[in-house]
Amino acid sequence: MELAVAIVLLAALVASSHAPSRVEGSPFPVPIHLLRPLSGSGGRPLIGVSCVSWRVGVEANNVRGWKTIPRTCEGYVGHYMLGDLYRQDSALVTAEAANYAEGLNLQGDRKDVWVFDIDETTLSNLPYYAHHGFGVEPYNATSFNAWVMKGEAPALPKSLELYKRLLSLGIKIVFLTGRTEDKRNITAHNLKMVGYHTWEKLLLKYEHFFL
């Protein structure tokens, strides 16, 4: 079956590659023609591609190996992160998560656990990225770690609401992060300062842990 599907897809691709640019009797170009890539990415921005197209490509994991956002998209990303749409997206996702949790058949035995990431999930590093081009600048571990050690990252408001709702349902909270053990104390302090006052475990990486 897989082979048959592959053959059908291959045939479709071959046919489309030889298709005329217009459908007979139609004044409009064949839509697939408009979707042909302008160039390969290889981690480099595609010239002439809109920021929306680039974002969708990244979200779909079709644009890979990128290290920075295209410089021309700094304003686009900044307006999204600082505007209402980012908050609306956060509200939608956390509402769905809360609905899922409320629909569980919880036994009240304190054996139910919810795992949260930290960076860009419960804590926001937006103040840091706002001063570093919203991803236009290459990631600098030294600079970012200095920011983390300040312990000043704000909570994502809707994530904090979800956290509180889960606690009210009797669900235990576990924080799992890519931060290393040397940042345990400042991370715990930061979490508590912005409202995440209790958890079952805070799991960090060993300092020399590599995947």
C-alpha cells in the first residue's frame, strides 16, 4: 500500500511539473505554479518571500536549519510578539489545555501530573529578545545566560492562569527545562516571584549534558 501511494504521488508530481501554466479556458494560472519554491533555504532567508510565508514554513517544519529570522522580518515578529495576536494565540492554546484537564476522570489521589516547559511557556524572555532584534541577532549563550541569571523573566499571563487552574483540580506540577543545574536557584526564585509558587519537581539538565 505504501509503495502504491508513493507511485501515485510521484506520478502526480511528474504530471504537475509538465502541466501548462494555464488551464484551458481559464484566465488564471494553475495554482500549483505559484507554490513552486523561489530557491532552496539551507538556513538562509528566501529572497522575495513574505514574512508570513517564512513563518508558516517554519511552523510546518518545512524551513529547516535556520539560525536567525530574516532581517526584513524584525518588525513583523516584533509587532506579533508585542501585540494582541500573540496573547490571543496564548489564550486559545491554554484554554484548550484547560478544557482537556477538566475533562479528565481525576481520582483525587494526587497521582496526576502536568509537565510544563519554562522558557517561552511559563516564563517569557520577551524583554531579552526585544533588545536583541526578536531573533535577528544570532543566539548568544553568554548574553542569554546573563539575562536568565537576573531572574526577571515575567510570567506568560495565560500560562499562569492555566497553572492555577490545574492546581485547583488537584494536579501536581512538574517543570522540565533545558536550563542547566547551575541555574536552579535563580529559576526557582523567578518562578515564585511571578506567581508559580509551588510544584512537585523542577527538572534541569546537568551542566555537561548533550543530546
